[in-house]
Amino acid sequence: MHIFSINTIIFFLFLINFNGSTLADPLDTFQLPSPLPKWPPGGSFASGTIDLGGLQVSQVTTFTKIWSTNEGGPDNLGASFYDPSSIPQGFSSLGCYAQSNNIPLFGHVIVAKDVSNNVTNPTLRPPIDYTLVWSSESLDIEKDGEGYVWLPVAPDGYKAVGYIITGSSVKPDVNKVGCVRADFTDTPNTTVGLGNEKVFDINGLNVYHSVGGFRVGNESIGILKGNGPNSMPNLDQIEALIKVYSPVIYFHPDEPYLPSSVDWFFQNGALVYHKGNESKPNLVERNGSNIPQGGSDDETYWLDLPLDGSSKDRVKQGDLQDACAYFHVKPVSGGLFTDIAIWVFYPFNGGARAKVEFINVSLGKLGEHVGDWEHVTLRISNFNGELNSVFFSQHSWGKWVSASGLEYHTGNKPAVYASLHGHASYPKPGCVLLGSEGVDIGVRDDTDKSDKVMDTGVGAVVVATEYMANAVVEPPWVNYMRKWGPKIDYDVEKELNKVKKLMIGKLKKAFERFVESIPSEILGEDGPTGPKVKVSWSGDETV
């Protein structure tokens, strides 16, 4: 059942036209389908303010629109720029907010207050000037007046962490925003993550989200950072967050390869192999207590399915009734946000399927491998415990989706769609063609609703919370750094030629072009490494 707030229902009734596209100007601020609960007590999580050690910060989610376009950007619906309003007494804005118009208005800026009592070196100072970095005067599209983007010029030892938008070419007042002492900032990097998701680009203006505002292109501004996990949730609060936000995964109605718990996989005949002694594999013990710990993937150990044919086929199918999700909780941006990475294990990943013009074909063994780890990540504001966005992992990449762009199953639980055979995660059902490059050819990622559903909050297992030291004991399999399936070499070209023989005329040429664009991960059969080996385990999601 889908439950939406009255505001959300009104939004869609008024903003969706007959061909399914949304109008350019959001009528209302997005709200989660259900009100936030009263979080369990403890620490400063969801207290409204965070003290970074002399710099107190808070979150503002009410805005006044300054300028917008009605064309360009995602879905060609334009974008809007806002000033924060209702700033708490004594706090200073750090920048303005921007977002595309193809989703309801939903965002925040961070405001700050100097509480250091350091007269000579306060944590916050006004800029000394502004530099005009872009204006809309030459922009030949539908727009509401003119917009001007300004970069605050920070004093020595300080950094601007946001940009300003005005509707006039007159420089803003220097007291409009604050610049943060440099030791409270990081430098933006080139990977996609918190502080680097592109919002849109219009006529040379490349706008990215920043921590609490927006930034332009690769201009050198700082990204606000926290000073540690003092604002992070405790175990009771984590349990409450899981109860409220744990996603519900829909599997394709034709999906034969479903998830299981790791323990079920081990208890049903999973084997651990050691290089040089391949003829004598060992049964994996419960919880993985006899598989090697630590180190790195040196290709000397790997896991595999049972040897017995009927057992192998049964284990491949997983066990949805036994399946559970594994939760890794970590601070992002020094504790301004909490990331909850939710990992799901599948004993087997099925073969890839492709669309070539008007026909669908199986790619044989391509894409098959034993052991498949997939995840989605919830990003939670530590100011109030509100869901900010969700990261959907998709093979070796993925994308962030704002909470306002999600589908919800019940309450505030996001819906996730797992692709047929490959289990990539998507926010909506449908078909995505990988490597298609704008043509009707590519590897199919098909998703759809069915009665095969998994609520990741049921039987949830928290496996790691490093910021709380020894509060959570990691199971042995978390620290298994080798492959969860064997590497099997076979003639990829031979497999592709089997498919190519089915093509005639233009289809054959189209297929040849498609083969050149196939994602490298499906060319061969190689088991994946576990969650802790992924780059995102100890850092931000990167794609």
C-alpha cells in the first residue's frame, strides 16, 4: 500500500499533466509521507543544532525564491534559486539553495553561529567582497527576470562554502553570508558524493549541491565539515531509524535468483577453496568463522556453491523467507549526516540480457557469477533525523536520488526495484539499457513489481558502527576480504558469436557496435568481493 501526505497528493494532482511530465514551478515544499517520530534520547542527534567545536550550525529548510528558469536542466523544466528564510537569531547564512524544477522543492542550507569566544580568530567572518561568476543576461530561454551568481571573497584563513544568487547586478551586502574558518572546511573533490552531485547545467552554468547550499563548476570553495561523530545516532536511535526508513525491495516477477542470509548460504553447503588445494574445499562454518580474516584479495581463497548438482541449483535460487539485510552505519561530512548502507546478499547473479533494436536476446553465460552483494544507502540529516536522499547502487556505478524523488512503499519506507538477474537497484520500475548511448541497443536492466518483496527492516542486522568503537561486534564474514565466488575463464568471443549468429543485416552491425560498449564487468565470470572491500565502506559513495 502506498501512503502519501496530503501535500504530496495535492502536488501530483496539480503538477502532472496528461503526458506525464511535471510543470516547471513547484507549488509546495515536499514533505515525507509520514511525520517524523520522536527519536529516542541520547547525545545531540536530531537536536536541531550541532556544535563543531566553536562553530554552531543548524539547518534551514524554508526559502524565498530569487530567480528561476522555465527551460533547460533535467527534463527541460528549468531550475530555481532560493534565499534561506527564517534564519535563527544570531546565525548567518552560508549560501543560497538551488534545485531543478522536475521534482518538488526539497532541500536545506546550513546556517552558522560563532560560539568560540575567540576574538582574534573567530570561526565565522563576513566576506570582504564578491566576484560575479555568472549572469543570465545572455540566456536565451524562458526565465523570471535575471539572475546573478556571486562568489563571496573570503578573508585570509577563511573559506566561502556557498554561492549567492541575486536578482540584480548590484553586489550583495557583505553581511549577507558568513565565511568559515578554513579548518572547518574540506576541498571539493571530483567524485560524485555529498557536495558534488550535479543539479543541472544551463548555458555554461554548472550547478552542484554542496553541504547546505550550492556551488558552481569547479570553483575553489570549501565544503563544510564536522569534527567527528558527536552528533551521530546511538544504537537505540539507529534501531528507530531502521524502523522508519528501511527500504522495501521489489524483485522482478521472473527473478529466479533471490537473496538469502549469509548464514543460510553457509549452512546450505557453501565451500571455501584455497589455491593449490582446489580438490579439497572445506565447508564454510556458521557465520564464516573458518574463512580467512583481513588482508586483501590475493586470489588465494574464494567461496563457491555446493558441489552436488541439486544442492547447487537450490542454493542458486536463494531463500527470500530467510533473507535479511545488513546495515553499516557511518558518519558523513564529519557527522553532519549519517549514512546507513544496507547490504543484501544473493548466492547467484544471473546472465545478462540485451536489446538489439526490436529484439531481446540472452547473452548466455555473460554476467553470471556466484555471490552478489548489492546495496542502497540512506542519507540522514543529523540535525533532525530526516531522510535526505538515497543512493542506488547499479553495477559498478549508481546515483543519488532526493527524498522528494522517491517512491514510498508504506510510511517513509522508500521503494527499491532490483533488476532481473543482475539485482542493480533503481528508484522506479521500467527498463534501463546499459551502454546504449542514446540508441535502442544495450544490456537490459528490467525492474517491475511482483509479490516477491523484501522489507529490509525485518530481521535487520547491524554489522558495523565504527564510530561507536566496540558497540557492535562485526561477524567474521564482514572481514573476509577475498572473493565470494570463483573466477571462471571462458571464451567470451565464442559466447558473443553464438548471439551474433542470430542477427541478420543491420541488426548484425548494430550488435557489433553494442558489443564494443558492453560494461566490462559482464565480460567474464568473477565473484565479487564483500562489502568491506568496497571504496564506499570507509568513505562517501562514489560512482
